[in-house]
Amino acid sequence: MKSKTNIKLPLTEVEKANLRKHKIKIAKVLDFAADELEVLLNVTPERAKEIYALAEFQTVPSVGIKFAEDLVFLGYYSLNELKQKDGAKLTDEFEQKKGYWIDPCVEDQFRLIVNFANTNDTSKTWWDFTEERKKFRAENGYPKNRPQKAWFEALGYKLKDNKDSH
């Protein structure tokens, strides 16, 4: 697995101490299998799987910890599980599970992660999928059962008026 030096992981103080004890840098977490991380970090199998997934998802260009956490929230723990998925359907599933509609750029990230899982193409970033998403949504729209509340309302954000966004 390709190392990425700017991987962020929401580790507990004990987990960080265990990494230090074994002289393992966060960027090298993917050098170990989840079952090895379980032993090294003294965590449950589920937690080791989550840590591994969060690190693996961040190997995709322009994917950070927040989106990696979104993928785990949906129940995905490896890039392999995202092969043959559909970015638009993942978006719809995510919105249903969250209970609010999300920023359209997040759909671009879902499209990116599926593309990467299938191709390992490191030349693309999420914004390379913006036009594809816009075209798809113009032709197909969103599901009838799409949540009515927007992410910024649900999360209490105040947005400035930007007529040209998305």
C-alpha cells in the first residue's frame, strides 16, 4: 500500500502511546494488517478495522479524515468494498442515513472514491467529477424521498450568499 504522510487518525491517547511504544508512525499504519493493528494497539477487532479503513481511504488523492469517516459511517471498511458501487447511489444512501441532504461536492468525492477503487488512478481529485455529477443530476434529479433539510441547516452553519457555487 502506498504511504501517504498526511494521514489523520482520531486515535485515543492510549492508541497513540501504543504506536509510539512500537515505533510506528501514523503514515505507516497501512504497513500492518487490521489483525496486527489489533494486537499492536491493544484494541478490539472492530476498532482495528476502523483505524485501517480510515487510513486506507485517505490514500485517495483529495480524501481527508472527514470523508473517510463518512465512508465508515456508511459501513465501508476497504476500497475493495467500493468497487462496482455508484457514486450517486452512495450519495443518496448517505443522505438517507444522515437525514439531511449534503453539499453536492460530497457526491463528487463519492464518485472519486469509486473511480479510484476501480482504477487506482491517482491523477484525479474530487473536483474532476463535478461536471459528471452536474450532468447526471440535471438528467436524473434526486430521489423523491430525498431529505428536505439541508446539511447547513441540520448542522447549524451560516452560509454566505454565493450564487455561483455548485
